[in-house]
Amino acid sequence: MKKHCKILATVGPACHSVERLKEMLQAGVNLFRLNFSHGDHAYHLESLEMIREASRQQGIYVGVLQDISGPKVRIGKLKKDVFLEIGDKIEFVREEIVGDFVEPHHLVVSLNHPELLDKLKPGELIYLYDGIICARVVETGEHIIAEVISGGMLSSRKGVNFPNTRLDLDVLTDKDRKDIAWGVEHGVDFMAISFVQKAEDMVRVRALVESLGGRQDLIAKIEKFDAVENIDAILEESDGLMVARGDLGIEIPYYRVPEVQKMLIRKANEAAKPVITATQMLLSMTHSERATRAEISDVANAVLDGSDALMLSEESAIGEYPVEAVATMSATIKEAEKVYPYFKIHEFAYNDEMDVIDESAVNLVENIEAEAILAITSSGQSARKLSRYRPRQPIYAVTHSEEIARKLTLVWGVIPAFRSKAESARKMMIDIIRRGLEEGILKKESNYVVTAGDPPGVPGTTNIIRILRHHELEHFAKLAREKRIPEDWE
């Protein structure tokens, strides 16, 4: 049984070899993530070349997502690790310093974005170190003083969150701009944009990518409370979403994360845009061969919610069991998909005429019990729109472009199985029938539903649905073997 939901695995020291990447692909990975919060350009180029070699050796298309760091707010360097108790004072200063206690229970630290201190108001909360430490602002002015209400150990450069404060940070740092230029130059398929707050953030990133000659799909990471509030506008300007539950679980009350996750996934499904559920899905497998029951349930629920892909972070990047983590996630996805609510006909509003055609194709493939859908697509849009109706059968994408094939590795249920240089839908169909039968992808005894556009090669023109019956498969395969292309085939 093939899975429909995809797996996105982060590359790191634990899997930094072609052989290990191949093992992960065999275990169920569909695309890889390069985390630009760590490593330099030379390291990431080496990783990218390894991914492409593993893809070549496996004979499959593998997408690459570049995760842009974004303006992560952090405290400065500390003289040493410190333990903060309830009632302790934290003083945030504007100048860059080495943080330390100036007197018992009074810690002085700096921020990498001191301009944010002007935005804080008395009573607002400050979270440090992934939300472990919480403090409430008690005094504003030249310096900000906050009182610890939930203590813990704090070390240098740990992250800071302001869940009650609108920061309006520039979504791109100077480092991000250099990283994006690197991604365009080396042809990554997706860029995940961190700490998006509003739609204009995505508009500005896209303008930068296009100015560099890039055509990457841009994924908005939803990890700020104001991004949740602005989600409809953000989604409209994005090619997909990532539910980044780490920072999101600090920015909003933790008990709201499941509800918000379901809402974000539903909106992305409605828009026919891929959505990734991320963060701590199988975290215990970083150091253990077995996942916890709660983690397995989390993975299964993310599948049932409608995620296009699930992401592994530490588990695959620095974990002791990266291949086993992939295999565990893959097995859990397959099991959850046994009870998945497929065939989502009449659940979504039509955005254009293509939606009507694609819904009809999914309805047809279910009613005639076809083996699969063959989607001839120049831009990938038709395959994405077919996917939103969640057919039980696979969607085999047929495209001219390797770039589009790799981008479809993120889309639920879509297998970029064929790339053809034929200039017409007719000749492309003959080509893929021959190759599909030879490679064992298509079965002579089965029926298929084909979607295509006329004129071919024009994005957004899907206007043909055809049933390809088993006797026609043999007929066209014979024509292909004899190199006879029927000019009247429609």
C-alpha cells in the first residue's frame, strides 16, 4: 500500500551521506528540508548535491525545501547558564552586553532586536527558551524590567517570544536575503518563510525571489499569533503553509494549538495549496528506537486532519535513528489512511471552472473504480486541484518539466511518475502508456481516468476528461511499439 500523505525530512549530521539519504527515501521520504538556521552555504550545497545523487540513484523525483531562518528574537550571550526563580527580575537593555546577575535575583540581558523594547507594555508576557521561562513586564522606559512567573534554566542565545505584542519585524534579515539568493542560484524547489505576520511579508519575499530570477514555491510558516489572525490574506499570497507548532504553541495558548492546526489545514485544503504539519512529531525517536503512543496518535491525527506532508526535524537531522523514524512515520501514515475520509466531493466551493472539471474527474474515477488518475499538467496546478478532493486512487502526474515534477512531491496523493517531451497531449499519452506498461506503473487489465488541457502547455486550461479502458491501453501500446501515432486521437 502506497501512502498519500508525504514525508519531509530534515537533512543534518545524522543523514549526511548519499547512502543514508537513499535508505530514508526507501523508508518513505518524499522530499528533504535544508535548515538554514544551522550550517553554512558550503555545507548546504554538499547536502543538496547528495540529495540529487540519491534521487538519481533511486530513479525518483525528490523535492528540496529551503527553510529560511527569519528574524528569530534571541537574548544575547550570558556569562554562564543561570537558573531563574519565580519572582526574579530580568532587565532587558538596549546595548549589547554579556548578561549576568548584577545582584541576587536581578539578571541583566540584551536582545538581538533591541528596537522591540519600545513596543512592550506593562502586563505583557515574555517567554524565553521555547516557553520554558515566562516573565511579565512590570516596568517600561529606557530599559524593560520583567518579573519571572515561571522559572527555569537559561543559557546564551535562547529564543524569546512576545505572545501579546505586535512586533512588526521585517520578515527578512540580511542573512535571509543572501540565503534566498543561494537558493535561487542552486534551484531549490520550495522556500519556507519564517515568522510571517501578514500577507505583505509574502508579497515582499516573492518580489525578491522573482527579482533574482527564481520561481520557487513559497511556503508561509505560521508561528506567530498575528499570522493566525491574518491567515486568509497570507494564504492567498502563498503557495502553501507550514503549521510550525513550536513557536506557535508559545505565541498562542498551548491548548489552542490542535484547534488552530485543524483550521489551518482546512483552509489550505480548500485553497488547493499544500500544508505541512511540523515540530516534535516523533521527538522521542531522536534518542529512542520507539516512538511514544502519544506521538503515534499525533502523527495519525495530523494525517486525518488533511495534512499534505508531515515533517521530521531533530529526528532525522541529529537523531540516532533517522531511518527508523521515517519508517515509523510511514507505517503510521499508512495505518491512518485505512480510515481516512477520502472522496471529498461537494465539500469545497468552486474557485474556477477547473475545480468543476477536477471534481468531476475524481467523482468519475471513484464511480468506475479506475486504478488511478493520469493528470497531464504543465504547471502542476491541475494535479494540486485534483488532490484537494482526496481520491482514494493515486494521481499520476505527467509533465514536461522536472522542476514541476519535484514541486509535486509535496502534494497529497500525487506521484510525479512521468516526464514527457512530446509536444501534444495525444503524443504524450501514447508515450506514457508505452512507458507505464513497460515500467509496471500501469496495468493492462485496468481502467484509468485522464485529465488534460487544450491547448497543451498553457497553465490553467484543464478541459478534457477521458476514460482510458483496458483494451485501449493495449491498442495504444501496440501503436507506440510500432511507432504509429494516430492523428485523430482525441
